[in-house]
Amino acid sequence: MSDPVETPAPLPPFNTAGWTRQLVRRPDAELPFDPALVPPGAALLPDSCFYIDALKGLVPPEVTGLIRAPTRPLLHSTVCRAELAASAAKLPSADPRTPASRTRIASMLARMPAERLVQPSPKAWDEAGMLAGTLARTQGLAKGAHLALVLDVAVLMTALERSAVVLTANVGNFDLLLQLRPEAQVLLYRLVSSGWRDSPVTVG
């Protein structure tokens, strides 16, 4: 098996001009919520929200069970690292909770092994822009809203290049993205009851 970190696969072409209709949110029954459907041995690539949800104890145990599997490759996106760093930096300095929150996020970033970090290829970035722009046009997004969506698409394209599975609770955006790129692999989850604790994610 090829190393998902070192050998991104070529992306199939996407015809942005061919999409003119507005996409409709699908019912949960049609979406990939079942961890049992994740292919054995497939690498996992958490979206940025997963890390924060894990810190807060909001990720379902059946999903964290996948992360803990010793034979399951776990990748980390440089896109998500930037998002997490930005989230820590923008926390209000006057809030007494901010130092602890920043420490938790910094610790999580520090535990990500450099050899497991992956980034979008230039072609993946190109497609991230095309897909985000397509959704801005077809869904009537507010001006500038597609710029944040670019990051979600970049994570998805990184996973697609490496045959990895994205872990995310961002059901709305990734439902639309999967309609444009149905060959991509995503595991969606709903948040469970809160209980702030250290991250269950093993990053070593």
C-alpha cells in the first residue's frame, strides 16, 4: 500500500461550468454517518472542527474508536492547523478562560507528528477555489462566503488525493461537497453531550 502522506493521487477533472442547479440538503439517512462503512485500513483526516469537538468531549465514542485503532493511519491537514491556530489567536484576551484554551490548542498542535502532516497539492487548491465558487453561484451565498468554504474543500481534496476519510461534524457544507465530488470519502457525526476534557485523539 502506498504511503498516504508521500504519494497524493491525481485528481479527476471537475467541470464547474456544468453545474447550474441549486443543490438541496439531503436527509441524514442518505449521508455517511455510519463508522462501520469506513474502509478497513483507510487513513483518517480530521477536519478542523473535529479537534475542537474532541477537546470538548463532543465526538461520539464510535468515531473516537476509529482514531484510537492502532492500525489506522491518522493524517493531519496543514489547512486545519492554520484554522486551529487562528481560532486560538482570536480568543478574547480579557476572558479568563482564554489562556487554558490556547494551551490546549497549542498542545494539540504540538502532538501532531511532522511525518503525518499533509497539505493540498496546487491542483487541489485550484479545485478548492472552483468548487467553492461553484457553490457560491449555485447556492446564492453571500458575497465573500465562498472564501471560508475554500478551506473545507481544500481538506476534502487533500483526503481525495490520498484516499483518506474526512472526519467532520460540518454536515451542511460536506453534504453539498459530496454531491459535487461523490467519490470523496467522509464520515459525518453529530455532537454528543458536552464534557470538557483532554483530547481523545492520538496524534503520535
